[in-house]
Amino acid sequence: MKVRDWCLALAIGTVLSGPVQAEDTLKIGSSVGLTGYAAVIDRAWRDGIAIGAEALNEKGGILGHKIEIITEDNKSQPQDAVVGYRKMISSDQVHMFDSGCVSAGNFAAAAFVMQAKLPMYLCSILPKRDKEQEWAFSFLAPPKFEMESRYRYLKEKTEIRKIGLLYDPTPYALMMKDLGVEIAKEFGLEVVAQETYKADDADMTVQIGRINAAGGGAVVKIGQGGSTVTAAKNIKQLGLEKMLLMSSNDDGSIFKQAGEVLGDRFFFVAPPVQLPQQLKPGPTKDAVDAFLKYWTPKYPDRDPANSARAWDSMMVLAKAAEIAKSIDGQALRDATEKVPSYTGAYASFNFSEDQHVGITENPFLIGKYAGGELVEAQ
């Protein structure tokens, strides 16, 4: 049985009528991969929504309701995500979801979450299924922005014109890979190889060797987690002294590890909050400062980027509740479409009836690791 069919069968009989929720607290369910390939980024997501809840609770919660975050570890697997979503709907009686970056898990659960009429705020993006997307709001930048930022840097700052794409099999990565092939010519680039890997692969020398044999001067890697460090090590092990590694947006700890291996041949996509020295006075800096006020005392040595995006999702939720004057799932869904443009700590978000992917303007810079710090690549 396919994962998606199994998920729907598992959910039958428990969510079709929707849960009856206690109204003394606002219960937010969060499916996150605290173990497995997504652990680094999803732990950041968990902690970002937690400090967002803390900040809002200090001000009386949302519409006078104390926020309670209910977290289920999906182990970075879609089957486990479905079990967790089902529990949070039927047993915990959550009002909505604010879930992490395991896109396959969120996708597997989306159909029965929709049937329960609960909105989903997501670190990931869903494939285009209109009925499900009506209830899902993505806080992930469209794949086009990550690809454009890397391609523009290659075009403007390097002599490299032939590249290879190295991607994992998640829905988001596949979407980004297809887009990368489609827009390469706009930047004068040629995709000479497309290679896939699994998130837990301990070696990618075969894939990287094929990219090199095809003439690729840069590996444009699509996917997150420790696999980026593996790719960096493999490039070095193969003695490819001129090959660049262009990484997807990820946690700063991954960037530092890969940068220590490849030095100035490693580049990554980063929002301004990840490169704070680039911030100038204005709404973005104000939003970053408001977030860091809570983040830095708790996690002074951790990268703030993905937690900032999670924080932003909580601030958007608070604004949606103000508009809805309710914490009912349907009301929150409808109101999220009406939230005015919000300048957050990670990016600006613009949701509407026709726009459920909130980041509509490219927030990304290209970063590198130099002098023990993450800095903007000039």
C-alpha cells in the first residue's frame, strides 16, 4: 500500500467529524523530525515556535488564551508523521498545526488534516493539490528564490558555466531540481548532470564523480542536513580542487562544518538574520531584534535562522487570531489569508486568498564561512 493511501486509511473514523476542543488554551500541534535527517532544522523549528509562544503568553496569550505547544517527533519519516498528526487531532484536540520541514510527512497527513478543518502552518511546502493547499500556509521560500540566488552568484562572480544538480528525493527538493533545470539558461548556465542521493547516504563520491566527469564546475546541492557536510568531504577526498559546492538554505552549524572542509569553495543561501552584520536600521532589523531578544539568552551559540522563521509563523498566527476574533480552525484559516504584509525576522510574508506561500520577495544572500564566522560572499 502506498504511504499516502495508508495514511488516509489510518486516519479514517477519527477525524472526519473533527475534534471538540477545550477553549481555555490554544493548542498548537507540531509534527517535527527531532530524530532522523531533519533533526537539526526541525529542532530549530520546535524551539522557534516555543519562544514565540513564550513571548505571546507573556502578553496574555492569543485572545486571552494561553498557548500550549504539543510536539510529536515524526523521526523524519512520513509514516511516523501520520501517526503523530492523528494523535494530535483525536487525542490532544489541537486547534491548528505549526509543523516542521519534513515535507513528505506533512504531505502524507494533509488530506485528513483538511478533513478535520484545521489550518496547517508549515516549514515545508505542499505539492499542488488545491483542496489541501486551501488549509496549508507555507513559511518556506519558493524554490525559485534559492536557485536564482545561487545561479546569479555563479553568473556574476565566477567563470563557471557548467553545473551539476545533487538532490534528495523529497517533494520540495524535486520541485527545486526541476526548476533548476528550467531556469539555468536564463543565467547562462548548463546543467550537465542530475544526481540524486538519500539523506542518510554516507558517501556521494559516485554522484560527484559523475558531475565532474560531465564537466561540472560546481555542485548545486538541493537538500538539508549532514549530507551537505558529506558532499563537502567527498569533493575534497576526490581531489577536485576547483569544484565549488553551492548549498541550500540550512542551519548554520551545517554551514560551518562544510566550510571548515572546503574553505572558500563552499557557499550557501542565507536570509539576513543568518548574517546579522548585513542588517541596516529599519523594519527588518527591528523584527530581528525582537526575535533575538528571546532567542539569544536561551541559545547564544546556536544559529537563529530557521527558528526565526518559526517565530514569524507564530506572529502571523497572532495577527490572524486578531482578525478572526476566534481560535476556531476555520476562522483562523480564513483570517490568515487577510493578514496584512508582515515584516518578520526571517523574511516578509504576504498571504492572501490566492497566495498561501507567504514569502513573495527574495530574502536571500549568498554566504560563506571565513575567519570562523558566517559572512556574506562578495
